[in-house]
Amino acid sequence: MSVRPQAIPPVPEETARIAQAALPKGNTYIQMRDEFGTFFQDEDFLDLFSERGQPAEAPWRLALVMVMQYAEGLTDRQAADAVRTRIDWKYALSLEITDPGFDFSVMSEFRSRFITHEAERRLFDLVLRQFRARGWVKERGKQRTDATHVLAAIRAVNRLECVGETMRHALNVLAEVAPDWLIENMHSSWAERYKTRFTDFRLPKDEKARIALAEEIGADGGDLLEKVYASTSFPWLRELPAIEIVRRIWLQQYHASEKGASWRADQELPPSAVLLSSPYDVEAHYSKKRNVGWVGYKVHFTEGCDTDQPHFVLEVTTTAATTPDGDIMEDLHERLAKKEVLPNEHFVDTGYVDAQILANSQQMHQIDLVGPVIPDTSWQTKDAERFTHSHFDIDWEDKSVTCPAGEKSQSWGYINDRHGKPALRVRFSLPTCRACPLHAQCTQSQARVLFLRPDEHSYQALQNARQRQETPEFRVSYAKRAGIEGTIAQAVRTCEIRRSRYIGLKKLNLQAFLTATSMNVLRACHWLTEETIM
């Protein structure tokens, strides 16, 4: 396919006349076309197409179709039907009223070009750039961020189903790429055992029988791997993704031994961040937040929230389901800085905030990160007469701490806390603490030990945040964050972001950016409508 850039045609007269007569005033797509044009030009997509070949459908038109498709949560087939049958779509796309449209498979081919060329965010950036030219997007305003869970485009399965489906998937792939090798090497029982999909209602209910079946599948997988890696005539089989998936899942689900594949107990499994949940999407992992458990991913939306401007989504981040929210903050602020849309105030919830993130946001980007931090829950905080961290004088240069009784610390050292993050541990002398008249107010142990943030900036940032969140002013200011829930609701209910349409993180990333782009277009049209009313 090739692209020869052409000028955007005007809306055909007959299409405009019928649209004006048949559609209600203020139709979103007619308003979009009249106010913003088409958003895209063919020149924006030249690098996605080769210089030779059959002419493709106009890229600007396909890009606009994708935006409208996600604005309504349509499938490719439904979007193609809308191009063929809906007057407002024909108006926005400059099509004759009798235009037959195109086959729905064109949409999949067009999307694949964005994935291949790593251009998942292109439509998002092109639209946002035009809004910025209108003065609707500015730097150093207020922003807020939150995430929603996204179900992977796979069937959630238990452990037994997973190993059965993994073996079945590998055999199906081998049947396609090396049928002769498979016929020569497979056991006669495999055809019967793996001919149908593994579903729990067909599997044994007795625990011993389930373990026996699991180990039988494990023996089959081990035998398959052994034959693949021993093959000299088909050495490339071991490089197949399906074979590598079998190897990885077998390492996680079985103990390797001379007697065969022994089924692991549940407590012997690796953590969710590395545990493969399905052979069909190895990037999707199980996670749980409060009462919600899912296999898939997370999508984080960052939007502006200044009262005098539209609340556009300014950045999108997709991660594995097991990635902690706070891990995205440094990269998020770097991307916002690159786009010159850094905020002065950034409202987030507790999951995005810790001492180091607070300090880095202020030091590196001069961002006031506003969010509730985990309070000090030590027993000393339960009584005003006891000594908390605030009663100790910390000398960061001298690397010493002076307690309320005037005694200096005995040791100052760095460790990793239970989450694997760096921390500072300060110990006081055991004889000194035992003899101290303030011992009962200070510690329940024989000697006081302080666990602090590893540097002065992060420690002070955490203390300041804890003090601020107790004030009425913080509660008034932080109420601004609540609006992001509406953005999440729009992404879920209107654009159907709750479930991934495609397999893999890169394709979900494209889906998330298309979702954000469509929401921004809808919000721009709504903003213009509100301005007209006012």
C-alpha cells in the first residue's frame, strides 16, 4: 500500500444539504467538522506507508474513523457500517451520500501500521497540538492522575486449565508450521486429550484426580520439550514462541525431577508479576485491588483540571496489572516536561505518593504533588506525651540524631525496607536507653531504633506532607482530584476501556491513546457548545 497526499475534499453539497435537513442542530460530528476540520492530513502518516504499491484508503479519513469509532465504542465492522450508512459520519469524512465505504478489515490493517512503526500516540499528539494552538492547553496549571484496571482479551483460567491450554496451544502451532514432525513425534493419546478447549466444568472435581491430570499434562509437556530440543532436522522449532511459553510455564508450575513433572503447591508459585496466567497473552498478569481481582493491565489517565479550560487528557500510561502506581510518576513527569505541559499542582491518590516521589517531583520539576501519604502509625503517635520522629533532632551532615533526652545516636546505616526500597536505620546505645528516665515515653524495646527516609529531602517532604494533610486547606484543595473519576467513567462506559480489544501491551497502548483522543475530541465539542450557550 502507498499514499499519495491529496488535499482534503470539502463536504459534498448533497451530503451537507441532507445532513442539515435530517440531523438535529448541534450534532457532535457535524460540529466537529465545521469547527476543527478533519484534524489530520495525509502527510501526517507518510512514514507508515511504502513509496510503492496500490493506493491505500486516505489515511486522514481512516484516522478520523478510528477516533469516532472509539468515541462510540464500536467494533471495526460497526464502524465500517457507520461510514456506509450514517449521514453525520459521511459529513465528517467528506463522503458522498451514496459512497459505499470500505471493508472493515481495512481498519485492522491501518492500526497494525501504528504498532509496527511505534506510532501509537500519533493521533493523540496531533489533536492535542491543535488544541494547544487554540490556548486550551497550557503549562504550569493543575492536573490529576488516576488509573483503571483493564481486562486482557483472554479467558481467565485456573492453573490446571492454564497448563492444559498451553500444551494445546503448542500442539496447534506445531500442527501448522511442522505437521510432519508433529505426526512423527506425538503420542497417540495427545490427540484425544488436547482436541478440545480446557474448561473447568469438564475437568475432575476431586483434588487427587486434578493433581494426577496436572502431572500427566506436565509429563506430556516435558516429553514435547525434550523432543523439540533434541531435534536436529528442525532446530528452529525451539525458537517458536509457543514452545518458549511451554518451557516458562512448566518451570513455574512444576518441580523438575527424574520421576517426572511434580505439580507445585499454590504457595510455591512465583509472584504474580512474573507468573504467566495464559499462553495467549504472556504480558497479562493477575492483580488484585481491594475486592477487584483481574488478569490484564492498568491504564493511567492524566488530565488538566483548571476551571477556565477544557479538561483534556494530557498523557496516558499503560502498565502491567502488577506495576505499583507510584512507579510511573518519574517517567510521567519526564514525558509531560518533554511536551511542555508540566503542572504546578498534581493531584493523585495514595498509591502514587511516597517520600522519594514527593521529593523528586519538587526538586526535578518544581511540581507540588498533592495526595494523602501513609500516616505514621507507630505506637508513639497514640499519645501526645510520647516521642515521635518529630521530637528527634536529625543532623544530616554529621549523620547523627539527638533524642529528647539530649543523647546522640550510636549508629547510622542504610538498609532496604520490606518493600525493597532504601531506608535509613538509626540506633541508640542500649545502656544509655535503659538508664534514660524518658524510656517509657520513647520506646517499648530496650533501645530506640529510628527508621527514616534515606536522605534529608525525602524525609522532609514526607513530614511536610503529613502535616499538610491534617489541615482544612488540604481537604479543600484535594477535592479537585475527585473529577478524575468522571474521566475514568467516560473511558469505561463510552469508550469501553475496561476490556482490552487486542492481545498484548503495545496494542493496549494504542487502544488507550485512541480512547484518550476520542474523549478529548468529545470534550472540545462540549466546551464549544457550553461557550455558545454562555
